[in-house]
Amino acid sequence: MSVTAIVGANWGDEGKGKITDALAAEAHVVVRYQGGSNAGHTIINDYGKFSLHLLPSGVFHPHITNVIGPGVALNVSELVAELDALEARGVPKPKLRISDRVQLVLPFHMQFDRLEEERLGARSFGSTRKGIAPFYADKYAKLGIQAGELADPVRLKEWIESAVSAKNVLLTHRYGEAPIETEALVAQLLSEGERLRPYLCDTTEMLHEALGRKERILVEGQLGALRDPDHGIYPFSTSSSTLAGFAAVGAGLPPYSIDRIVAVVKAYSSCVGTGPFVTELLGESGDELRARGGDAGEYGATTGRPRRVGWFDAVATRYGCQVQGATEVALTNLDVLGYLDEIPICIGYRIDGVVTERFPVTVKLDRAEPVYATLPGWKEDLSGVRSFADLPEQAKAYVQAIEERIGVQIRTISVGPKRDQMFRN
């Protein structure tokens, strides 16, 4: 058996989609195991540029079975829109299987997400307003709907009527909003159930059978280690575990089957959303790095919001690799830094006058100041490089400095947004 987990070591936005898309060429199955449509993976291939939010990143490979596991927060209307968008752009219909145990993001989840962010105002958590926190709150309060339940109209209607009665009290009395119309919601869900039905199955059994046939499986996470609700910058986190350790749960695989964990790391720092970000660059230097980053600048694949950017943070990345259990690292966007004469790397945090190399709890991060080491830049275009040996000496030194600081070998390097702009180290 062989299961590879592809996960983020930082705040998300590391380039996981591209790495999954590239590694998927040698896989049989690609699985999304957590999160919802609140983040996206940007992929550039022969069909064009795509932002995937719910679909696994293997959908551009016709031989791959793509799985949405039970740990995902599934917004059916957004999933259908993604499938329709692929078809409209000439992508062959993907082989898609959806767990009949996956739970559904409902319209009132998104409504409550928006209303609460508006109520909090300046104290908000920077939610994407995709309903993720209210969804997981209902899931763990045992108030959710599994996709398999959409085939039972009587049970569905009873559940909706029971759930909506409590939601309507909040809507009308706390937020001053109109109540939810039960009949319309039931009709919408039954319609969505018809669209989902061809894809639903027991994906856990299917994956175990694939393991028995010794097929290669990729599991891909959403966001990064620092957005994990237990190990990240809580409360500025997402609502499901972003760690490779959760992949076994969210996909339905044995924990011992995951034998390779690829932590994706960007050659500088970036994130969308609020919360502490120690190496953040503001002003002209931040604007220039943001404009040069990625294929068309650093903007969120889901929200379109400008990403916050900063120098590489070895403290945060070492910690992210540690909690992910990374067996190797894929370094992306190395080419972006080719305009710089010198490149700082954050090697420590100064907190209350004391320098530490450990990533602290959120309350201490608010007081952290970066401690930098500076390396010479290479001032060359790397987009045509296809081997580590062909990198300029300064670029090699930068990669090696990162590797030494994070304590995990960098096995893959990306120097551009396309599939062929990547090589093994």
C-alpha cells in the first residue's frame, strides 16, 4: 500500500493544488478529506487556469478516481457549479465519488456565518462566509445532515422542521432577520440529492479495496498547519483539522497506511485572513512581493482578497512541518524572489526581550518580533530551470538554508505555475 498526504506547513496558500496535480499523474485515487469551499487550490494546465474549492485536484487526470471523503463540509450547489465550469471549458467529466456520510453545508450556515461576522465587526475572525464554522458547530452538536439522508424525504422534512425552529429564534430575535422557509429549503435539498445521487457511495469501503489492490492514493488537505484549530493560531483558525494525522479520519483510511507526508512550503510567507503574522511586509516592499507572487499576484483563490505577504518564517515553518509529521518538503514559488539583491529569513522571534526559535501560543505571537538572517539574492530568472544543479549558487544556498532551519529535506522545488516548472531535488 502507498498513501501520500499533501498538506500545508503554514497558513494555507502554499501551492498544494499544483503539487497534488503534478503528483497525481502517478496516482490512482485523490481524496479531499477536510474543509469545505472556504479555500481554493489554483491549478494551471493545458486546459487553462482553474481554482478548485471542493473538487479534488486530480480531476484533470482522466484515469484518476477523485473522492470527497466524509470529513469534508460539502456545499452541493458550489460543487455542482465547479463540475459545470469544468465541462464548459472542455475538461473531460471526472471520475468522482462522494461519501454517503459526508455532511452538507446548508444555506442558513452561510447566513449565520455572515451575520455573526457583521455583528462582531472589528473583532471578527476574517471568515470567508462560506458557512464553515456554523456547519461544524452543527456537525459536532449532532445536528447535521449526511448526504445519504437526502434519499429519505420524510426524515429530511422532519429534521429540517426541528432544526429550523431553533435557528429561526436566533434569526428573528438576535439578528432581526426573516425566518427560514422550511418548504423551500426541503425542496432545494431534495433537488440537490438528485444531482448528488450518481456520485454517492461508501467511499471508505472503496478506499480499503484500493489499498488491497496496492493502488497509489493521494490525500490532500485544505489550508495549512497554522490554521488547525488545535495546533494553529486559534481562534484565527479554520474549524476542522488541517493536519495529515486527520487524513485517516476524514478520508476513511487506516492511520498506518499513510507512509509519505509532503508538506508544501512557499519560498516566502503569505496568507489570507486575520491573525498574527510575524514577518508581514507592509508598504511598498509588501506590495511588490504581492504583485510578483504566483501567476497573477498573491490573491486568495476563494475570496479574491489580497494575500498578506512576508519573508520566509523558519520558526513557523519548522513548527508546521513538525505537527504535520512531514517526511519531505515541496518548496514553491522560488522563482518569485529573483528580483531581490538580498533576501531575509526569519530565524527567531523576540518576545518580551527574549529570542526563541519555538513557535509560541497565539497570545505570545501578538508580541513577537522577527529576528532575521540575510542571504544574497541571485537576480536571475529561474522559470526555465529544471534541476537543482542548474540553479544559481545563491538560490542553492537559499534552499539549503531553509532546509537546515526547518529540519526536513526539500525534495521538490517549483519555479513557476505550470506542471513542467517543477523538479526533484
